[in-house]
Amino acid sequence: MIKGRSQQITRSKWFVPLFSVAMGLVILAASWIGGHPRAGAFSLALMTGFALLVLLAGRSETIRGLRGDGRDERFAQIDLRATAVAGQVLILTLIAGWLTQIAGGHTGRPYDWLLAIGGVGYLLAVPLFRWRG
Amino acid sequence: MKNKVRALRTERNLAQGQLAEAMGVSRQTINSIENDRYTPSLPLAIALARYFGVTVEEMFDDQGS
């Protein structure tokens, strides 16, 4: 059976909710340091709301997959494809922003740097995954 | 990929959930395999074949996909 392998893919149902709240606290701290505690508190409330939604939203496959406790090899593939789509959307958005900036007579910052980081990340990932087989 | 998972499962009076539990995957994954929407990984295909006491070739038909 592949149960052991599958359990490696599966995460605790608390992982995503706790990660969301932790991120909310980090945003609150950063906003507080930046002199915007109310914006930070709003972000924390949003992240906590998302955490509660994911934690209490029932047993649909999508929610359980996002939460982590319903993950198996098929959901891992879905996650991989969804991540690739999100990356492509982000890159297209960055390219559009970069071109808009250049067309407006600006330097293209910070879109050029973000695109360069994305490109370098991809170029490093390809040989890494090729090497790992 | 065409397969005999549903036929073998119903032959043994197993619910999708029971087979999913035995394989360590979700019921929806078993359903997707049975409806030819998801091709399982090699470890899962071997586990399914072993579970039903058949070979992988007997269970999955790559010509019919």
C-alpha cells in the first residue's frame, strides 16, 4: 500500500490556518513598525478570517486539499498545476506592468527586478530538477 | 486511461471510500481513476493491482486511452 507515502503528502488540518494567523501577526508587527498599526490589525483580521474559513468550512475536497488534510497524489498534481497557473498569471501581470512603466517614460522598476528574479529562479530550477531526475 | 478498477471494486462489493482508505488516497481520487479522468502514479497503480491480485497491465489499458 502507499499509505505511508500518501501521509507524507498530507499535512495537519491546522497547518494552513496556523500559518495564516502567523502571517497576519507578522504583517501586524511590520505595519506597527511602519507606523500603520490599524492597517496591520485589519490584515490580521483578514488572515484570521481566512484561517477560520479554511478550518471550519466543512469537508469539501477543495477545502480539505487547501487545508492539507485531504491531500493525496492527485491533489498534489492539482496543487502543482494551480501553482504553475498562478505563476504564469503573475509573470504576465509583471510584464504588462513593466511595459506600461516603460511606455510611460519610467524606468520599469520594480517590475524589471521582479521579472529578472523570476527568470533566474526558473533557470536555476530547470537544471536542479533535471539533475534530481 | 481505461481501467478495470470499478469492475474489480464492485466485484468485491467495496465502496469507493473503502478502497480509498486502503490505498491511502481520497474517495474522489478513486472516482477520478474509475472515470478515466486521472491516471494514477506508478506506485498507486501497482498498489491497486496488488490489492486486487492482478497485474498492472490487466488493470490498466494504455491502448484504450
